[in-house]
Amino acid sequence: MNLHATAGNFGVGLTNATYWASDKKLTEFKAAADTTTGVWGGKLAIDVTSVSLSSNALRATTDITVAFMLPVTTDTVTAASDFVAVQLPYQWMGVSGWMDGSATATASLKLVTTTGTGAAAKTTKTAVKGAVSQISGCNVVFALDTTATKLAEGSSYEFTLSSVPTAENAVFGAQMNLGSLVISVGKVATGGFGYSSAQLFNALASQAAPKGKALLEFSSTTVAVSRGTYTKNAVCVQPATGNFAADVSVSVQGTAFKTNPAVLSAKMGSTKVCADMGTSSKTQMSTHCVRWTVNNGTAQYTNLPTLMATVNGALATVNVPDKVTCSFDGSSVPIVVTSSALPFADVTVALKVSIAADEKKTDNSVGITPTAGELVTLKVG
Amino acid sequence: MAVVGTTTASSNEPSATMTAVVARSLVNVMDVGMVSFTITPKIADFGGDSLAFISFPTYYNPCVGDMMRCSLYDTKAKADGERLYCMVAWDYTLQVMGPATA
């Protein structure tokens, strides 16, 4: 947020996805006051001496180690800091697993002390007790334990963020050297006071596919799925460039989303492989992170990125003929049942007699006797 | 969602019956933190088909935050509950999708 002396208002509106899609209107709204002002807390850039990553491979994991020294400020504002926060650069495009809660962040902090000089210099690293207290797609806040000795100005530290999923997007991964990683310190009660400046330490390395592997991509990283049905050819998998250099098969993880066929298999030399994708009629109308497993071809290809599937409530139609031609004294009437989309779960259709709502209760089905228990089932396969 | 000329007492509310209270852990400019909204809907439960739109005061960033994590807060367990998908619908306005069940 920006510096401000007067707190403003939030506006909180509620609606439902169907009403919003058709009318763009809210059903309820309330303004709510923000709590307080926001002030500038930074005094002097944190002295970051190095940033290193254990891996620079796309769609892998890496340990980020930041060595820094807290400079002495004129008013000792960063003394006794009790949190360390890291913000990943924009080019990382965040960690979707942190955002949707399917992954957690692990961090550690060490106090680095050096005694002696020259050949006699001895460096000791002492763990500072704490835990990750806040996390978002690209931010991690590590709060010191109440029993831990708080950060001191003039002291050196090593902060490690472990097993961080690396960037998934090849274009932005290649631009990681242009990104600004930010490390900050402060006090949980009174806010952040020290921030790093990316211009003052080494740039991150660009991230690319691991050596010997090529990137596997979706033709589109976002899909729209109507719940309760399969969306035709919703998802297509292809190499980032050229044709498949090996037989490859992939499948969706979890049970919320399914593809038809269940496994997407591409032969070497083919350009891409596509499948229908569907989800249950009970799935919430939201955007879901859908993750994939590469079953075959892992020696040649990377993992797939996270697919963002937006589920809508559009309904499909089951079609039955509104009239049939009968033969007098015939034994059966063929009736064709179709649907506008492949159902996610089996849909059964039964024929029943039709009695008009008029006073005479006219039997519209006179002469026709539906066979008891005879059902038409619309299903995958 | 224009909230022009509104106050907490009166605004262009389609229904003024719900309640909303804000708390935040952000203190200083550039801080990373949490803003919590305690909302009591009156017309319908906040469920799988629901949407919430939250407009932020303009001293926040137009993009509100980067890769935000939104979740329901479990008041009994005093911990984050179900994660909710959220995104910036337009400048200063966050769109939050409803949970799997109300």
C-alpha cells in the first residue's frame, strides 16, 4: 500500500456466479472501514551479500539461500526484528501450490558469526528458531519464535527457503535475471522496517528446462469447463517446439477433474494430443489449479505446468424426439436420445406415459406401453 | 463496483442487511500481511456458486497483491480453512470465488 494518513473504506459485495454472468450485479453490499493509517518504515537497505539457488531448472524445486547483514540504522529501527520475509520476483509468477494450499513453504534462519581473521577465521552458523507464519503465491514470512534471540543490527544472517517450486513459464523463467527478489525484516507488531534493494546484489540466474529435457506444454494454460459434462478437446498437450521426440503419456492428478480418454498418449512424431475434460456437477464454480503427471517420456520431457480450469454452470441439453411414428399393432418404437455434451456422470432417460393436464386427462400415449425398467444411459465409453 | 460517495453508514447497497468488518496485519508501507474480512451474508449462504467482490481503498496497489492466497478462516480452529481462488477482477477490486460447500 502507499503512504496514507486517513484510512479509507473497503467495499464488500456478494453475488452468485450465475447472476454475475448474466447481469453483472451484486445481491448484497456493505462498505467496511479500513483499520488505520500506513506509514513508511524503511530506513536503510539491507546489505544482501549473496543470493544462491540450488537449481535453476524450470518446473523443479530449489533452495533459495540469502546471506544478508542488517546495517546499523540511525535510530536502530531494525534492531530486535522478529520476522524475515521474502518476496519472489514477478518473473517467478508465484508458486501455485502456495496459493491454493496444496504445498507449504519451509524456511530457516541462521545467525552467522565469524571469529578470527585471515587463515584463523572461523565462521559459525547458529539456527534461529522460528517458523513460516504467512504465505501467499510469492511471499513467505518467517516469524521468530518468542524464545529466539531477535535480529540485531550489525549481525549477519543466512535465510534459506527450502524446496521452492521453480517457475513454470518458460518465457518468464528465461527472464529471471531481470527479476527483483526482495528480503525484508521487521516486527510483527509494528511492521517492516528493512528492505533489500535488488540493484545491490547479484541477479538470479535464468531458469530453463533441465539439460537433456525439452518442455512439455499445453496449447492453452487456461480452460473453461462446464460442470457435469466433458468439454470437447478442452486440453491439448504438445512439445514447446516441433513434434514429439518420443512416445509421451500424461494424466490428470486427483479426482476432481477427469479426461476422456483418461490418459493422453502421443506417439513419437505426432504434433499434439488432445482430450475432453470434465468435472462433477457438484464442483464449485471457481478457477481450479489442475496438476498433471507425465507417465511416459520423462527422460525426454519436463513436467507440465499447472492448468487453470475455470468451471462454469452452463447446462447441457438431453434431446428426445417430440414425436414418433408408430405402426399400428407394432411391437416397438425406436427413439433416439442424444445430448449436447458428454455427461460427466451417467445420465439415464426413461420413457413414461404422458397424461394431459386437461379435465379429461387425455392419454397422449394411448396405445403405447413403455417397457418397465427400460432405460437409456448416456455415459462415457 | 463503484463505491463513489459512500460511507460505512450509507452507500449504494443493494441490501444493507449484511455486515462486514475489516482487520489487517499490515502496518507499514511495503509490508506483506493479511487483511481479513468478517462477513455475515443475509440473503444467501456463501457457497460453491457464490462470488465476493472486494474493492480496496486506492492507497493499496491497483493489483492489490501478487499471487494472493485467499482462504476461509476457521474461527474455531483459529487457522486457515479451505483455500479460495481469488484474482484481481479489475483495478483495486478483488474477486473471490466461493468455497466447495457453504
